[in-house]
Amino acid sequence: MKVLANDGISQSGIKALEKEGFEVIVKKVSQEQLKDYINNHKIDVLLVRSATKVRKELIDNCPSLKLIGRGGVGMDNIDVEYAKKKGIHVINTPAASSSSVAELVFAHLFGGVRQLYHSNRNMPLEGETKFKELKKSYAGGTELRGKTLGIIGFGRIGREVAKIALGIGMKVIASDSKVGEAEIELEFYNHQSIRIPIKTEPVDMLIEHADFITLHVPAQEKAVIGAREIEKMKDGVGIINAARGGVLDEEAVLEAIDSEKISFAAFDTYENEPNPAIRLLMNESVSLSPHIGASTNEAQERIGIELAEQIISLLKKEKA
């Protein structure tokens, strides 16, 4: 059986698949040429991340496909239910990248409260000539310890975010449409651990009490946080979107930054990805990263292995 890893796969994943007799092709085929490539090479398994789209038209025109795999969590770039109706397996790796995304959230948070995203832009330009002025400008940062973090979306990633927050002494409140209560386990040296139950509450309550807010929800038809929700937030709130573009209204955020309602914002995903709005990119109160939440070596290794294990389990079982 042939596997096309169109957005890449870790070496560990390749080895696991090849050991079981799969032929793995790691090649970036453009969206326009993907149908012909799959048909010409009789591809059985298509592996993608967020870049490649697997829509109804592609599914209908590629009869050799037996499985579509998404390396990561969200599957909004795949017509999942339609593929399943056509008898195609659809898999993802929901747990593999949770820690990586959570750590990126805190990279943005730590940078936000000390304005590192801003000082890193200006130190190379003026650090030699205006050191004292810059020192004065970036003084007066705040600590995260003791502050309240609101987590919207309390699935695997949201819970990993909660672990870090609790570990550094933050208070955590969470909101989720499906989860009523979740238990967070903090692990320490010598196999010691403590368990902390966290009950979720409505978004309207969360946004009133949180000093910082981070979103971890799937793609939505409309923004989860827009101008109405921002108006209810604390003055000087910080907000982060490392979930999906569009769940946080970018225009509303920029307006709230101008009015100083929001002290800083951070984005890893964007409404118009891969062409983010210039106003967002140029705003000095916005911390930016190019959709790299799951892009750590460790996460990619886990993703590759998890995909391989699922492919082997599903397709080898069918063959048998």
C-alpha cells in the first residue's frame, strides 16, 4: 500500500510504516495537482496537516483512497463526514501536539507581560543609542503569578495550558460547551502528583473575571470572542489565539488595543491565513507567530508514530 505524506511525516513514522510493508512517499504536491498525483500513483493513504485541503471533489475523484490522516487536532480542512460515508477512514492525532501548543501559549504570555515581543523589535534598532530610554519604556511589566487565566475550550490542549498555569501559581477558570468538570493532574519528581478538579462556567462569566484569556476551540462559523465579549472584559486584558483563525475577531481586537481595553494580543492563527491582515502584522501591541503551535520536534515525532500506529491497525486489519 502507498502512503502520500503531503505535508510531511517524522522519520519514526516512516520507519514504522515501512516495517509493516507500506511504501511512504514524502512529497509536497500542490493542491491543483493532488488529484492526478493520487490517481496516477494509486495512493491508498493521504496524510496532511493544515495546508492541504481534502474536500468532496478530491474524495469523489480519488477512488484508490482508503484512509485520510490529519497530523494534528483540527480537521476543518477535511470533509470528514463525507469521506466516512464513502467508506474512507479518517484519523487525526488529538493528543500528540497538546503540550507543544500549550507551551507556545505561555511563550506569548511571558513575552506579553514583559513586552518582549515589542522590545525585540526595537532593541536591534535603538538599543545602542537609546538604551536608557528603552529601559524606562519597558519597565513596569507584570507577573503572571496570582493572575487569573481564562481558558475557552477545555479539551486536551486547554488542560495542558491549565497545568502550566497552575504550576506557575496562576488561578484558572475554564469554559467548554461539552465539558462540565475536568481533573488536572500535576506531576512532580519521584512520581508524586496532585489532582485538581476544575469546573467549567459560561464564557460570559469567564471573560468578566480573567486577566488573560486563551482560546482552544475548533473552527467556528463566527467568532467566539468579538466586540461584545471584549467590552465585558477587564481593562488591560491580554488575549491569545493559538486555536483557529476566525475564533477571535481580529478587527475587534485591534479596535480594543487602540482604546487600551486590551493591553496586548497574541496570534498563532489568522482569519486570512496564510495572508494575515497587514494591520495586525504591523501593530506593535500584537505578538505574532506563523501557526507553529504543533511545530516542535517532539510533537512531530509523536504525530508520526501515532499516525503510523493507526494506519497499521486499520488497514492491516482490513487486509487480514
